[in-house]
Amino acid sequence: MEKNEISILGAGLIGSLLSIYLKKRGLDVSIFEKRLDNRNSQYKEEGRSINMALSDRGWRALEKIGLKDKIMPLAIPMYGRRVHDEHGKTTFIPYGKDDQAIYSISRGRFNRVLIDEAEKEGVKLNFGHRCDHVNIGKGELHFTVGEERSQLHSNVIIGADGAYSSLRMAMQKQARFNYKQEYISHGYKELTIPATAEGEFAMDPNALHIWPRGKFMLIALPNPDKSFTCTLFLPFEGTKVCFDKINDEVDIKSVFKTHFDDAYKLMPNLTEQYFNNPTSALINIECFPWVQDRALLIGDASHAMVPFYGQGMNCGFEDCFILDSLIDKFGTTAWDLIFAKFQKMRKPDTDAICQLAMENFVEMRDAVSDPKFLLRKKIEAKLHALYPNDWVPLYTMVTFSDMPYSEAYAQGKLQEAIMDKVMSSPLITQNWDKLDYGDIIDQMDAAKAV
């Protein structure tokens, strides 16, 4: 039986980044991926993923291993949400201060760059390896490779193999393993707004575009080729507008002309893409423990979240950053201690961001089109400008800082309760600029002291 020092299951964004971290520590690292290596083909992951939104936590993880400058040319800054109403009018809502942005990046292209970097570092890449079984106690991995079966022994096994992780499946067979999964009522389908005939962006390229329609929505993120990757979020069933009720070209054109007309005019291939691209489900996963013997779950394998806070990848990259910091502290042999400390540190934070992602779905879907929501954001921005250390908006804490997610969540709930009181005033629309902002900060200080 072959022997490996460290085996990583999954060559996605998290697995490939983690392999680079570990290889830079001088460790013997192998990745096993069930998909074939598509880097040298014309294969495009069209219709299979939402564009990634790379923010501060993700950039920090890339910068630590010297990849920030290599990735930056692939990314486009988005400084806020551009909200489209049903008449085509748009409103811009900044994400933070003028220079703060999240960055749109293609999942497929990003992944290929990280795999290339892993290979350059000397990581052993094994594509076309479907993991059928993991014997955690013995450290054995069993694969199907084409028509053949193979197995190997590994000192350390790390599952970075996503929401349907083979390693987690093996852990679920052990005693006292807690596991919870939840599919939300909505699914998604990827579409495209191409570049104009002149080869330019059809809309503002420095914003995340969103068409909120109550129970459903469309979003669009820019690409370097001047196109936009769009994602349509609809309920699977049970409402007037849902995937189950779109059966032909007439249905899809009717939905878009009625609810997203300005986008429809920019989508010449809408019908073809809608019926060719898959409809995918959205899942939230929580489990614990993440560790058994010398096996560890990381990224979506341990905490898959819905995409509505744009933190799934950033959270997984932060996992890599923190795990590497623990290796730096305790060395490359104390795996039991490192893994135990890692899961203890990260579990409260990943629980918090999974919850925030679920809550942000409601905000994106309907609240962003409410004038009161826009006013609330304006008041919070003014509070942050006047008292930058005392009032930091929740989105800023999550997206533009490395504050633990659990702390951001707790502070956000205090702020939410205070803002609910502020917004309950019947005259808030007329008098918002005359508010006693110092009093609001005093209320926040009192809430923190309780």
C-alpha cells in the first residue's frame, strides 16, 4: 500500500490553497480530485457556479503566501450594490467607504491558477480519483481511478471536498457525530449578459447588480471579458414565479419581460442558456466534531453556507490562514493538538457566518428595494463616519475586517435592536438628519455593558 504524509481530498479553491500553505511548510502533500484535470482544455465551467466575491479575509489568506498580486488582475472591484427596480431605474448602495470594495472573480479561472501554483510548489496532483471510502482509524483511502481500484495509507487526511464530502460521510458513521443539513426553498441558474457590440460593459462594471423582487431575485457580477455572470434565484415550486412553472420559451421571456425587463434587453441568449444550464440547489451544512484521529474537515465540508453574504470562499480561505497560523505555533508534527485547537476556534465563527448568510438572503431578496432600508443604511453610514470606532456596520465588520464572525454577529444584533428603535419613529423619514447621533452611541455603549 502506498503511503502519504498528507492527503487532501478535493482540488477546489480551498483544497488547492491549503495544499500551497502546507507545501510551503516543507510537507509532503498530495491532492486527490474526482474530476479530470481540465486546465489544458477548452472546458468552461459555464452554468455551474456563481462568481466569487473576494473580500478582505480572502485577500489576507492570498497575501500571506504571496499570491495577491497574481490574483488581482483577474478580479474586478465592486464598490456597492446597484439595485434595479421594475421600471429600470437604479439606486447605488455603497458597501462601505469610498475605497472599500469586494472583487468579482470567476470560480473556474481562479481555481485553475491555484492548481497551477500548487503544482509549481511541488504538490502531487491526482485527478480522476473518486474517493469511495475512508477508513479513518487506519488512515486508509480507497479510490476508483477509471476502471481500476486503488488504496493508500496517509498520516494526515484533510477533507476539502465540499458540501458532499466523502470524508464527512465516513465521520458520520462514527458515534456522537452531530450533523445537520438544510436545503432552502430556492435554487439558482446561471445566465450571462454579454459585452456590447462595441466590446464594452453593458452596465456599470464596478457594482454588484441586483434585481430584488420579494420572493425571487436576479444578480449580476462583472467579468474581465466585459460580460456579466448573472444568477437567477427562484423558488423551486409553490409560487407564481418558480422553476416548476417555467416550461418553455414563452414562460421564461414572460418572467423576464415582466420582472427584469432592463436585464432581458441585454440577454440575447437567455432562452438557450436557461434551458441548457442546470438548476442547482442551495444547502446549509453544520456538523461537529470536524476532527477524528488525524482526519480534519475544512471549508464547505464542515460548514457549507448559502451564498448570500459572499463569505463561503472567504471563510474557507480564512480556515487555511488560521490552520497555518496554528502549524506555525505548534510545528508540523503536533496534528492532534493543531486540529483540536482549530475546530474549537473556528466552530463559533462558522456557525455565525452561516446564520448571517441565511438572514442576508431575505435582505437581498426584498429589503434592499424598501426606501426605509436605504434610509437605515444612510443613518448607519453617518454613525460610522461620526463615530468610526464606536459604530461599525455589520457588513463592514464581516467583509472589510478580520474580526471573528461570532463577535461581528453579536455586535450586529445589538446594533440591529437599536436601529429598530430609531427606525420606529413615525417622523424618521423627515427628521433622520436631525437625530441625536451621540445618544445612539450612548445606547450602544449601554447595550455592550449589559
